[in-house]
Amino acid sequence: MEQTLPEWSALPELTSLKVGPHLREPSFDAMVVPEEMPAVRYVASDAAIKAYCYTVDCQDPWYFRAGEPFGQRIAPSAMVLKELMWVYMTRYDRARVRGLHQHEDFTFHAPIPAGAELILTGRNFEKFTKRGKGYFRHQSEARDRSGRLLVSQTNTEIIDMSRPGVPDDPDTRKARRLTAAWNPAAPVSVSLAGGVAAGMRLQEGTISVDRAQAAVFSGMGDEFVNIHTSRAVALEMGFADAVVQGLMNVCCLSECLTRWAGPAWLSSATMAATFLRPMLAGQHAAIRTTIVQSGARGIELETSFVNAAGETQAVALSTLKAP
């Protein structure tokens, strides 16, 4: 669906608003709800693509040259998720955040051509207390200059790690509990085109992020000094090293599913991910995906990210339209 958007040239660049004296304290009490963020422009540039691919160990050819299966060079849709998550930082100082990303919900509506000029919009629409912590939710969208919707996202963030004695508010996010158990003996689906059936699994993947990758992904180039880019800040919050952004799990999984499903993933995918345990720089986790439904209504996949201690650090439910 197209939407009338402000003139491209009249909009500020996203990067120009990420730092500066206009930014407010990112505390639960200071967070305004609802609050519309200014529309900003963002270019899915060659430099941005290369930096993103470095952070998630991605060298897929469609990000570097035109060709099959997309017929053109494209930008990673998951790369734009990262920028959308930061739209609220055009009003609030990310360097002072002492919280964590808890949930990520997104939809990919269409592939993004490399070099595309995008307009990003967002709004904080909810905040609540749960289990002694303060949360907020942010909705955002990326559209091209014609108004065509490419990516939409809702992210849930802990903005205050300690609100003792404050009663819980209702949580409006309805999450489905994942039930599929990983069966290493199940048949492997090598691609969407190669055939899928409930009970099959995808080839097991791995995520491993060093401190430099985590820092680049999480805004070192934008002068962000935070739990993801600074070991000192992580130590202040009780972690032994920089914390890998939960969204990096989502991005690694999205790249796995792009290889598996091709254009169908970038044209119809949804994902609902929950981050259960922080992952530290230098650690690694297995990415285990099971097909739980395949039919006329579409395909559902459940993914668990399991660390070296055998603990589940994140889970995700993904869907895409049937081929």
C-alpha cells in the first residue's frame, strides 16, 4: 500500500539525529508515550551493506552484484531492521541506555534494491512495568520514495532494569509458546524449492560474534558507547564482556532463511523473536530450525538459538507464504 510521504530532500538524514544536544534522557519516566519520531532518510548504500555483511559473516552474492535469484543487486532487509530499531534514538540518547532488547516482531514486504533511498518513520506507542523492569514498545516502517512499504517492525525494549515494588501492567503482546523439539535425525530441507514438510529441519547453523563485529553492528560508527560497543559499560552492568545485540541473532537467522527460501522470504516473511539470555562477544550458539507447518496457509518455522552450555538464548517463530 502506498503512502504520501514528505519530500525526500526536506528530510534529515538518520545519522544526523543519532547524536547531539537535542537528545533526551532514555529513562522510563522520561519516555513519552505516544510519541511520533521525525521522518528521516536512509540510503541502503554500498558501505552500509558491506559493514552489515561483515558483522554477520554474510558473503551472499546478491548483496554484491546483480544476478539470480533476485535479478538485481539487493540490500539485506535485516540490515534495515537495525536502522528502524534506532529511529527512537533520534529523540533519546542511546549512549545512556542501560537496558536490553527483549522482543523483535517484523514483516518483510518486498526486497530492497541496493542503493535504495528509504524514508523511515516510527513512534513509541506503549510503556509498561513487568517483573520489576520498565519496558517500552516502538513501531517503525521503511518505505521507498514512492511510498511502497518494504519493512515494518515492532520492537520491545527494557529501558529501566530496576523498578522495585512497582506492580505489573498488562502486557498487550500476545506471544505463542514454541513447542517443536529439535530432532537431529529429521530429514533436512535444503531449500524451499526442494520440498518442505512438517517435521523436517533446516541445516543447523551457527552464530559467533567477536567484539569488533558487535561494535560495528551496534553503532560504533555513530559514536554510540553502550553495552554492545563498550566492555566497560558491559562490566558496569554485571557482564564479563560486551553483550551481542539480540537483533544479531535475528539477522543471522534471516540470512539463513534468505538462502533457504530466496525471494519468498524477503517478500512475505514475518518473525516474532524473544531474547532469553544475553550472548557475550566471543561466544557462539547453534541455530536450530524446524518446519512445524507447511500447506496452503503457508509455512511456519520454529528456531532455537542454543549456546555452548546447552541453554536456549533466543527463540523465533517465522512464517512465509506458500510457494
